[in-house]
Amino acid sequence: MKKILSGIAITAAVTMLSLNLGAQEIGNISRASTKSPEINGNKITFRLSANYATQVKLSGSWMTNAFAGGEMMKKGDNGIWEITIDAPAPELYTYTFTVDGVSTLDPSNVFVQRDGSRYMNGLLVEGGYADEYKEAEHHGNIEQAWYYSAENNMERRLYVYVPYGYDKNDKKTKYPVLYLLHGGGGDEDAWSTLGRTAQIMDNLIAAGKAVPMLVVMPNGNPNQYAAQTLGIPTNPNTKSYNSGFDNYTSLVNDIVPFIEKNYKVKADRAHRSVAGLSMGGGQSFYIAFRNTDKFASVGIFSSGLIGASAIGSAPFDGEKEMPGIYNTPSKYNKFDLIYLSCGEQDNRITGMKEFYDKLNSLGYKGLFYESYPGNHEWKVWRRNLSSYVQKIFK
């Protein structure tokens, strides 16, 4: 009995020691409680507890000097650095702190966004377009699904937005599908995180501005099984492709069949659409125009393929890339909607507008062109998504 009691006592002591060590560890990394960011009317205050620092700066996507180092913060007697700014226009922004030359997140703000390998805090200034990025009363779901890609013999991951009310047991109701592609450096998580796809769709559908639909967000990097955050090495043995834009035949060959087998969708041309930003815009060009029998609409946002000359590449030659697009328009003039858009400060805009003008001069139907204030950035692409989904499947 004494041995048993001794064992219990030792176990209890070890447990208490572990708890104490755990508490000490948490205590060692904890910081003074601060509120950041704090929105007060048309002012926003950012704070960082960093008593050891000699210099702290705030860099935000709303700043014209963000890439030049941002704005200096002031250190208070309590070791908390602080800066108060005028609230920028309503929008979803990102920001970071730079502490003695090292970029870091705001530990008081749990709203964090990832763009490739970069992490940034999020800041939502309500009003205008930004209200579409807020949580709606009724939520659809973002599902993560793994599918087999025969093209490169890989199990790959994609995200699927399903609208509020989607019921897999309802055999009668079926939905149209938008295949939505990310840009260079992104992955299957980009449109749902940075693009706020679920929130935009929830709000537009609730307002009757968009038809309930599925939005499929795959990984457009042929060598990736999934986002790099999963820690899965890339596949070094993928097939050779023509370019970084003309590299996604897997969407038609692998992904569309997977979705139409596993989700309640309308499996016909009229209820399929493809769209993408930057790299994904170039991929969408090839996918849609090579498969006019499979897609009724295409959205091309800020494409580096079409706006190539502005980023140091050879000018876009539509006839070379898609034989007949200019010389035999009837071969491709079959879309309900060809949506082209670019940021007003994005140097790709010249090529995008020239492509629109060329198709328009050749009598292409369903053409729609618009631009938004902004450069090559998410605030433009979120508005593109909102505008585009309000035009398709109607």
C-alpha cells in the first residue's frame, strides 16, 4: 500500500511540476494586454507592447508608402508603441508592424490573412463594398475536398463553397458552378481567405443579387498537392506545359468530373463558368476558349498573359495563342459573357483594354469590360468577383 501511495504522490508531484512549467512558459511569452486595432469614429489606433524595441513602424495596404517602410509609431512610458491614423475608405485592408527592421504581426489582432508565404493582419473598415465582406446572417460552407488528378497522378486538394440551404440529401435541387482560379503565388486557400468568397456569395445570394451556386477553388499550381501550409513537398515530376498560364488542362479533365460526381450540380455548359485573377486569368483564357462546348461564361481579371507587354514580356498575340480567335471569330464567339477587368493603376490594364477592343471590333457577343481603382491587388479582385457572379447563370 505504501508503494502504491508513493507512486500516486510522485505522479501528482510530476503533474503539478508540469502544470507549473506550462504556466511559466505561457508567462514567459505573454505580453501586456493591449487593444489593437481600435476603431473610434473616423480614427484607428494601433498598439504594440514592445518595451525592448528601439523603433516600430506600421505598414498598411492603404498607405502609399507601405513598401517604403510605413509610418513611425511612438513609444509610451508603459512600453506600448502607438499610432492613430485617419480611417481609410471602407475596404478590407492588411497591415503588419516592423520592429527594429523585422516584420511581425499584431499579436492583439486574431484576424490574420495569408498570401502565399506572407502573413498579415486584417482590418475591415465597414461601409460600401466592404459590407459584402462581412459575415452574413445565413452562412454557406467552405468544404475541403481531395480528388485524384490523373494528369499528374496526384491526390490534390480543392475548396468548394456551397450556399446556405445546400442539402446533399435533396435529390431535386441542383446548382450551377463557378470554377474560380487564384493568381501566382497563391493556392486553393487564397480566394476564400483573401478574396472573402464565402462572405461575398452569402451576402449577394441573400440580397437576391446572385444566383445560388457552388464556387470551386482549386490549386492552380500543377506541382502542388495542396497549400504549402500542409507541409507536403511539391511534385518534381509533373508533365511539361507550354507556359505558366497554359498549364491547367487538369481543371477540365480531372476537377469538373470530380465535382459533377460528388456534388449536386447542373452538369451542362450553360451552368458552368470559369474565372480567375492574374495567373488564373491567363489559365481561364485557355480553359474557356479551348472548351467553348463546356463553359458558357469566362471572367479574366488583371491577366498577366493579356497584359504581358506591361510586365516586360512579349505583347499578347491572341491569334498565336488561340488560332482563329481573330481570323475566324465564329469559332469562339459562343459565350454568354466574356468579362474583362483590371485595376485602374495596374499596368496590365492597357493590354486588357486592347483585347476587349479587338474582340468588340470583331463582333464578339456578351462582352463586358470594367475597371476599379487600385493596382494589382485584392481590393480590385474582390470587386471583380462580386460583379462577375451577379452576371452569370441568369
